Amino acid sequence: MASNLLRFPLPPPSSLHIRPSKFLVNRCFPRLRRSRIRRHCSRPFFLVSNSVEISTQSFESTESSIESVKSITSDTPILLDVSGMMCGGCVARVKSVLMSDDRVASAVVNMLTETAAVKFKPEVEVTADTAESLAKRLTESGFEAKRRVSGMGVAENVKKWKEMVSKKEDLLVKSRNRVAFAWTLVALCCGSHTSHILHSLGIHIAHGGIWDLLHNSYVKGGLAVGALLGPGRELLFDGIKAFGKRSPNMNSLVGLGSMAAFSISLISLVNPELEWDASFFDEPVMLLGFVLLGRSLEERAKLQASTDMNELLSLISTQSRLVITSSDNNTPVDSVLSSDSICINVSVDDIRVGDSLLVLPGETFPVDGSVLAGRSVVDESMLTGESLPVFKEEGCSVSAGTINWDGPLRIKASSTGSNSTISKIVRMVEDAQGNAAPVQRLADAIAGPFVYTIMSLSAMTFAFWYYVGSHIFPDVLLNDIAGPDGDALALSLKLAVDVLVVSCPCALGLATPTAILIGTSLGAKRGYLIRGGDVLERLASIDCVALDKTGTLTEGRPVVSGVASLGYEEQEVLKMAAAVEKTATHPIAKAIVNEAESLNLKTPETRGQLTEPGFGTLAEIDGRLVAVGSLEWVSDRFLKKNDSSDMVKLESLLDHKLSNTSSTSRYSKTVVYVGREGEGIIGAIAISDCLRQDAEFTVARLQEKGIKTVLLSGDREGAVATVAKNVGIKSESTNYSLSPEKKFEFISNLQSSGHRVAMVGDGINDAPSLAQADVGIALKIEAQENAASNAASVILVRNKLSHVVDALSLAQATMSKVYQNLAWAIAYNVISIPIAAGVLLPQYDFAMTPSLSGGLMALSSIFVVSNSLLLQLHKSETSKNSL
């Protein structure tokens, strides 16, 4: 469990992280020495308000935690930008080069995003030189690579993506030009066959002139040279270069097939005494025409696959207007821009927390911040999904990536550009697309030796048909593929070229990355961040969902609905509770503090707050300790115990208070107790939290899908049972009064019984369970980052519980596309390669031509990418329900 707790955000440098010691207890809490407060050793840790962590774990556990920290640090991957990858074979070669380095523990290569993520072994000290040496090795192997600088600025990051998109668009334009040139040559090459086809249809046209010219073998040879050195030049040179680097790719296979057909035809033409009669110059022309057409369509589809990511990037502003105002300015603070203020256009990377910025109507907010002056409405649909604009005035918060619609606003930056909400979303999506799904290993295992295997099969095909097959099955020489004179050499060569060309490692290489790219980008666009293909694969197989109560099934914005006390004024109890909870971040703590502030109560000073997640908070007020939390926990803090009659009286007073309120069945009621040293429990505060509007729908849809739903809460039995009944969770699946470690153990037990578990939570007390679950899903309340979102592998940015169903549905749809693509890629090669080798020729007199093989090869890649693009038509469960 300790290793899972390490996922929490590290405290700032000034904070202190120590193990429990006698010195700390004696100096900070002298009364702890007199045993007036008792702690259960089974509970894992206290969190101190100033980021001091007092651990009650054993020394051995602490040592293992330290070792885990070291391993996490050394496991941090470096990113390399790698270009030149054409197919699955290239991906396998890049991975092979990286893994051949003794320092590398694992590597993930993504052809679509042209990146490689490399993790080093724990004992390796990772430096810039380490990354550069790997990049150099890849460059020497034929794949130009460079290290991606950590902490790249917003402008640089956006520039990188725009350059990549621009590069792909330029390649697409060049590809179209090559296709047009290639198919002009194909039309001229096929022109010689046109007269024969027309004659067979009874259409007789004059001979001579252009028709005889097109029949001329030297003209056909010239057209073939034009195709090879014109539109096919880059393809051929890349294939030759790959051979030289001992990493042959798809271009190598196509180039080898084209050159083989051309070379045999050329030898036959210039040496007629050999009597080969093997002039088929039209084959390399048509082959290149089909291959280049397929590549062009494939590039267009791959560019389309990046549209969701591009849409996210379009929300990032790289420039901002920094407002500099004179310190002795007398202009009212609510003025958007004073007369002597100066506006400077600066890069968003130069913005610092606290800077004043001007955002005009129609512009995108460059950073997160709060409004200092002005009034406007803001389009926040990219974050919340809500199409209606939100009114903003002084004091309101705004998020980077949202759009100012109406009037100018002056804002105070609360984050830097690289730490803004939208920048974090983009960064997480980038990281997600670099994490391969485990199913990708199958494709990698096949794609690695694929090219060499195909070359061997091609050589075997040639040898068989030239030396054996044409003699065993002489009728095959009557097929058109053997030429008009039934030449065994022509037959053998064409079938060998067929095998080279029809095989397609590209389809294998594209099967998983295209679906993962579209799935993660589409999820981010809709408000759920999925951290990688491995998470998608686990999420798609989930059969049990565990739900927290407060902030998950409920809105997470509780309010105080009643206060009861024993011997104190109710406001006095509320003041003490608010003082203790002032530094806590739990929604219930915030509700108590907000209630005290709304009543203008002055809270007393406290010292040394201690928080035990899932139980309560402790602090010293006026020399006496005060505890706020669950009944059992507060009672256990003090030696003095209350009589049962006092507790009955307290609960009766609280019930009377609640009976006078207008709370409905849609409200979850939680009671926290206040205790004071020497007096025991002195009061109780009732907290009401409304159920989320989509809570019942979410649970119902999960159950309809056959997914088991369980409720895990640290709250009392009555409050948990009420919520469970309202949302439709059975009593046997309802668990209450659970500490964070008990939730952790419950998740572990579910996994031990064979369940694949997703945990949905929102707070620090949920972090261990989120980390332990197969998939942790965190709701991001008010766009804040906490331990839950750091431990989770799926983050619901728009804070909608129904997105749990949407994320599950998207993951299942994405993995379905992955399996479809892999099945197609494998089945295509398994079926097409034997047919290309002539297995149907003796029995059915059917054989492919090299040009047909090239066309099929191109279509196989287009099918994979197009099938993945269908994911963009996937509708969310929420939108279906709203229709």
C-alpha cells in the first residue's frame, strides 16, 4: 500500500516529511504524552496541515517506500521524436535498436505521433547525454531522432504539433502530385491494351500512329524508367537506404518487386538471343501507381485521425496581453484598463502567477485566472460541455482555452501557461498516445521479422515455380500471367513479385496506434482523459465498478443543515469546528467553514492541525485539543466518554433541527461530531449533500451492461444506505464506515476473487483505492488537481459521473476496433500471400498480377485506418440518453 500512496503530489520544497518521533510528539502536542489521545496503529498515517506527514508505518515499510520513490524516479520515461517510420517493420526496428541498449528497461514506439518513450533500468542515471546517445543510435540506423526537451513551453509545444501537421499536409500535397504523375504513366502504359479490349468488344479502331507507338517495348521501357525515377524515386531510395541500414521496410519490398520486374524486362529486351520473352514493363508502372495511390489515401486518413488532437491544440493561446500599471495609479481597481496602463504582447510562456492580463472579446484565455475587472460571458463548453455561456465578473474564475464572448476582462493569472488546465489536458493526451496497449505486443512480434520472412517466401516462390511447379503443372503456363508464349520465367518472376508486394506490414503497424490515437483524442474532446492504450484495454474489460459516496454519487458541494450541542451555544460549536477544519480540503470541511463565514463568525486561532483521511481532523484551541469527524473516531481521541443518554439527546436535538428543513430524499445526510479534550463529544453538525442528477442513470446503465456496482464510503450506515437506495445499489453491495485502508483491502479482495475493478472517487482518502484498482477514475471537482487525479488513470474533467459510462463505452468501442484491425491485418496476410504465391493457379487457373497485388496491399492499410476513423461516429451514452 505504501507504494500506492507515493502517487500523491510531492509537497513544496519548504515542507517537511518525517517519520514519527518522540521529539515531534513532545514538542508539538505535549498532551499526547499523557495518553489523553489514542490512535489505532492499524491506521496508516496522519496528514498535517503544513504538509508534514506523520507516518505510523513500520521502519521496514518506510524503507520500502523510499526504494519505491527511487524506482519511480528512475522509471520516468524520456521522449524521443523519431521520423522515417513507414510501417510496422520500422516500428519493430526502432524498438529493437532501443532495446539493444543495456541501459533500457522498456520502450514504446508510436508511428503516428512519431515518438518513442524509453524507460531506463533503476540503476541507470538518466541524463541529457543518455537520451542523446539513444537518439544518435536511431539516426545511425536510418531513423532521424532527437530528444524532446522536458518542460517544453506552451508556444514550443503548439509549434511542434503545428509543424508536424503542416509537414503531413505538405507530404499529402506532394503525394497527390506523385499520384497524378504515376497514373498518367499508367494510362499511357495501359493504352497499348486498350485496342485489344475494344476489338474483343467488337469496336474496331484504326491501327498505327499512337497505338503502335504505345505497343513499342522501348516506349514501355521508357515509361517504366519514368515511373521509377519520377513518382517512385523517393520510395525506391528509401527502400534501398533501409536495406543498407539492415532494417528493410515496406518500401524495400515494393522497390525490390518493381526493380525485379524492370530488370528482367530490360535484360529480355536488350538480349533477345536469351529468348526469355519476358517484357512486362507495364507491371512496375502499374504497381507504383496503385501503391502511391494507396499511400496518398492512407496519409489523408492518418491526418484525419489527428483532427481531435488538433482541435484541442487550437484552444491553446500562445500570446497574451500583459498589463503593466503604475504603482501610484489612482484609477479605480474595477477599471479594466487605466489611462496610463501599458499593454505588452508577450508569449504565454513568459506569464507568471499574479500577472495582470487583458483578454478582449473573441479571444481565448491564455492561462487560468480570476477576473479583476470587467463583465462578460464566457464559452466554457470545452471544459464543461455546457453550450450556454457563463456570466463572469470580478472574483469569478476563468480557465485557459475558454473563450471570452462579450466584453473586455482583466484577469489575474493563477497558473503559468504550461500548468493551465488545457495544457495539462493536451500533455496527458500526448502521454496517453505514447503508451501502447498490451495487445500491441502481438502486432510487434509479427511485424519485426515480417519483411525478411516475406523476402524468403518470395525467393521460395520463384524457385518453386521456375524449377518445379511449371513442370508438375504445365497447364499453368497457359495463364495470361505467363505471357503469350507461356514463359516459365515470366510466370515465376511475377508470382515472386506478387508475394513481395501483396504483403502488408503497414496494416499490422497501424492496427493499434490509429485506434488508440482516435480513442484517446475523442475522449479528451468529450471531457474524459484516458492515460494510454494500456488503460483503454483494462477499462474495456472492467466487470465491477466501486463508487465513493461524498463528491462522487453526491454533488460534492455539501452544506450545513443543522447544528446541535451539549452545554454550548450552537454557534460556539460551529466556530470551533470551522477553526479545526480551516486547512482541510474535504468537501465536508469546506461546508463547515463556509457556514461559519456566511454567519460572520470569528474562528479562534489553532495550532498544529492533524488530518486523518477518512476519519477527521484534530487541532489545539486555547490549549485544549478539539476533534471533528466520525462518532467513533472523535470518541476514541479522548479518555472522557459521553453517557449514552447524552448521545441520544444530541441525536434527538439534531433530528429536530433537520425535521424543520426542506431537505428531500435526493439529499445525502452526513453527521460529523465535535469533541473537546476533557469533555468528550460536545456537539454534532449535520451536513446535507444533494445527489448528482446523473447518479441514478449512471448506476442503472452500468448494471444494464452487466457490471457489478458497489458503494464504498467512510460515512455512517444510515447516510450510506439512503444514497444506495436512491441510486439503485443493493444493500449487500453497500459498505459503510470504511477507512482508506479498508477501501484498499476491499478492492484487493474483489480483484482476488477474479473481478476487474474500476474505482471512482474524488478525494485524497480515495487515492490508495484508485491506485490499487485496475482502473482508477477520478472526478475533477472545480478543475482542481489533487491526490485522486494523480493516482487515477482516467480523469473526468467535466465532473460528470455519467462520463464513467461514456468512458467505458468508448474504451470498449476502441478495443473492438483494435481487435478488428488486427484480425483484418493478420487474416489479410495469411490469405493473400498464399494466393499471390499461386496456390490457386493449378486448380482454379487464378493468379494475381503485381499491379493487382499492389492495389490490394494499399487497400489493406486504407481499411485499417478507415475502420479506426469510424470511432469518430461513436456516440456517448449520455447524449443517447438525452435524445
